Amino acid sequence: MRMDRSDNESQNIFFFPWLKAWEASSGHIGKFPAIGPSREKTEKLMKGHPLYSNLYSVWMDSVSDFANISLEAMKRMNDKTSLMDGQNNPDKYKEIYNNWIETYSDTFKEFLRSAHFSGDMGKFMSCLIEAGKYNREMLEENFLKPMNLPTSTDIDEINRELYSLKKTVKELNRKINELSQGK
């Protein structure tokens, strides 16, 4: 079984032309130059548009791959069950069930171990992390800072300062104990 892009015929028929049409129409919205007093803020907000469209595109690739691998498993199962035509006894149904479990498990294991799957998951996780980082930055900048709530940077700074203070107190306690034992 080949697990590369050429096997995704339905994806090539629908998704890629749709993606090209979308990029030609509304996909370029994130590339418009921002003007006016809120230019800087608008530019930061518009950076999210290509991040999310890229995440969606990679996610759709993964969904398509899983749909194709399900079809492959069905084809394999169909090949195995076509040999049992006309036999209707409980043992044959149990055998079909066991073949079904084995066939689907083997097909998905083969796919999940492929380089194609690991490459797709790497791209997906990378896009997801970028989108999450962008979300966190926008949340801090547009909601937490204006409401005077602590951001993760503020909390990290407080934690560093607290650690330093605890270290200093510990050292001062040790010195006090040394001096009090010395008298």
C-alpha cells in the first residue's frame, strides 16, 4: 500500500482546487497593508489569518489521509470477505468479525508507522503550536493588559523574584544560625 500524496485522488479533485480558489479570493486578506492610527494593532491581528488558514489546510490533509486509510481498510476487508459468499453460520460471522478487527488494526498500524503520517503530524503540531502562541500573545495584549491583569510574562517575573527572595532568606537564616551558634 502506498501512503503518499498521489493516493489522495479525492483530495486532489476537491480540496486543492478549493484551497486555490480560497487563496485567490479571501486568502489574501491577511496581506493587506494596515493604515491609520491602529495600524500596528491591525497588523498584529492580521498575522493570525495565514496561521489559521495554514492550520486548517494541514488539518484537512490529515483528515483526508485518515479517510483514505479507512477506505483502504474497507477494500482489504472486502477482499477477505468475498471468499466467504454463501456461507451463513455463526462460526463464519465470528471469523468475519475477527478478520475485520485484524484487517483494520493492521492497516492503521501500517499507516501510523509510516513516514508520511509522522511528517503530517509534525506539520500539524508545528502549525498548532504557532497558532497557540499567537492566541496567547493576542489574549495578553488585547484582554489581559488593558484589564490590568497579570500576563504570563508578569507571572514568570514574579516567580523568578520569589525564587530569588527564598534563596536570600535561606542564606540569611543559615548565617544567623552560624552566628548564634558561634557565641
